Amino acid sequence: MKLTVKQILLFLLLPAFAFAQKGKVDHKLEKALEEMVKGFNGKIGVYVQHLETGRYASINGDSLFPTASIVKVPILVGLFSKIETGALGFHQPMTYRDSIRYGGSGLMQFFKDSSATEVSILAALMMAYSDNTSSLWNQDLAGGGEQINRLLEQYGLKDTRVNSRTKGREEFRKIYGWGQTTPREMSTLLVKIRRGEVISKGASERMYRLMTKGYYDEQAISRIPPYVQAAAKTGSLNESRSELVLVNAPHGDYVFYIGTKDIKDQRWTPDNEAIQLIRKISAYLWKHFEPRNPWTPSYDVMH
């Protein structure tokens, strides 16, 4: 069969055309999100991207927000950088000491002094239970905030930083706390992990597995079917509630980050305004990307 000149040109241009379609703004989704966040009593940033098509929506996606415990994702990257070089072993024995105890979320603060543990447990507690004691220990094992921040720079993240216990970041800590990021950047980091592009393919796969086993699943995760895998991390402060999620959806992975700050409703209750908005956005995104899926939540997270 003979092809016309027009057909040949179209055939040659198809790859470039397909590439050009990736990374375009999903205006319909962006408009829907803008409507959803109207009237929110605080500042909010949202970034959403469908990985296969590259189409995205962004509301203040390049604005800085406190990470709170979502900083534990960069700390995890720093920890696995040390494991990859052999400076640490994933199952390397460690000994817990009361001197490193730190309050807030987590279980390690209740360990007895001189309890035997290992690096894999430190990583698991940090990601599953957002354990603060093990997270600060991991930050130290990773070489500290300065070294983690240099790693983040290597992966093209110019705004995502560890601030706490990090030389030169004292003023940023006063504003943003333990860490800071933008919705787009933290989403990008998780996508790179999903694609095996952080540290190494093996390290990325292990990090991703750790991020799929979280205890805190009553916010965005509660609006995703329990039989669909999702990698996630929440972050909470009095003035901020945020969440990072990558959903392995049937019709293609999608990632989103919802960051808030300066919120008026600072109650630590399930009906906190920011938490309810996170659930609402997550529910909408699931239906947006999986419109034919009939699942709806049956468990009431408000009780």
C-alpha cells in the first residue's frame, strides 16, 4: 500500500506529537479543584498528575508549605543513600537509648533503654507510624539535614528541604518547621521513587513498599478502595494538615499532594476543616480518574 506524502509526514510526527501532549494542564480538573477549595479558611496548594498522560492540575503548586511529617520521605531517601553505599545495612543491628527519645507520634519513644532494634525497623516505624524518635535517628544516620538536602538538589528539587537540626536552615525552621516543600516538588519526588529513579531501582522499590504500609489511612486514603494500592504520607501541625499520595489505579497511576498552612480550624478531630477537604479532593480525584468504578466508602471515619 502506497502512502501519501501527508500520511508519511503524519507518521513521522506522531512521536513528537504524542510527546507534546504530555505535561499539559487538565483545565477541567483544575477548575473543579478551584471550586472545591473556595472558602477554605487557610492557605492551600494542590498538585495532581496522571502519570501515563502527564496531564496535571495545579493550585499554588509551586508555593512553599510546611511538610510536617512528610519530610520523612526525603529522610527515607537519605537513609537509603547510605544503605546503597554500604555505610549502613538494611538489617544492621542498632541499640535504642532513652537519650534519643522524642515525643509526638510513634512507638519508639516507649521502647525500654538498651532495646535491640535494626535499621529496617527504624525505616518501617518512620513511614508506617510516622514515628518521630526513629525519624530523627534516621536523619542522623543519613548524615543529617545538610547531606539530605544535597541529595534533593541532585534530583532537581530546589525548594524541598529539611530544616530541623540543619545548619543554615534556622530561619526557615521558624517559618516552616521540620521541613518545607511545594506540592509539585514532593509529588515529583514520589513519582521518581515509583519509577525506580531515586538512589537505585532496588532502593526505590523498597522505599515504595515502605510507603504503602501506613497506619494513618483516615484522610485521603479513606476515599480510595482498600483493594487499590497507594503509597502515602501525611503531615500534621496545629496550623497545617497535608498529604502526599500516589495511587496505583486500574487505569493508570496518579499522584497528588495537598498542602495547607495558616489554617483557622486547628482542632485535632476527624471533622477538622482541612482534613475534610483532603478527603473531599481525594474522593473527587478517584472518581475523575476511575469514573466507572462503583466503589464508595462504607466505613465512617468520623467515628
